[in-house]
Amino acid sequence: MRITVLSEERIRLENGAPVTIDPESVDISYSPFHMLASGIGSCMFSVLQSWATNAKIPTDHLAMEIGWRSAKNANRTGSFDVRLMWPSLPESRRDAAARAVKACAVHSALVPPPVINIGTEPMDESSAPGEGV
């Protein structure tokens, strides 16, 4: 899979191996938000490839763009916009493809939002960074 960083708030995923991450411009760095969108996108992409194999629809030209927006008055992502670009997908199968991507486990993990528990523990000396190497 090829992931192209298009902007500070948009990526594109396309078929390809091995997995590569390339910025479209040297001025753009791969941020944690790009990583989150890449996780969502790669999960959706693999679900679509599996669905298409069973439906006998070629995925050679499948691409997906994912953009995101910040939530108003909050320091978090408020929404993701996923756009499928799939020329060989028959018009009659578009709604089914849109339903199929929702079977992605990463999508399901975000709806409803997960509880994230954060704890701190003292680090013993044997596991301190840079120790024992």
C-alpha cells in the first residue's frame, strides 16, 4: 500500500507493495493525525479488497483519500471524510462498498469512542531507556 501525504489534513492510499509513506511536498511531515487516518484507511482498504475479491470486482485502480477536520472548541479530530476513487466499481455496487468499509475493525473501535485508560508506574532500573544496552 502506498500512502501519500497530500496536506496537513489529507492523505491518499493506493495499491502497492511494500508499504510506503511519501509526502507530496518536502514541507509536509507525517504527523500523529496522518498516522490515525492511515490506520483507518488501511483497515478500510483491506476490507474493500476482501469484499471486492468475493464480489469479483477488480481493485487495481482503487484509491482512497481521507481528510479530517478539528472539532470546534476542542483539541481533537472532529470528523473524517473518506472518498473512494474506484473507476472499475459498478454504479450498482457503490452503496454496498460504502457499507462494507464500515466493517473495518478500526472504524468500529471509534464508534462509539473507546475509553482510554492511562496509568503511570515507576520504571525499574533494568527497563530505563538507554540502560542495559
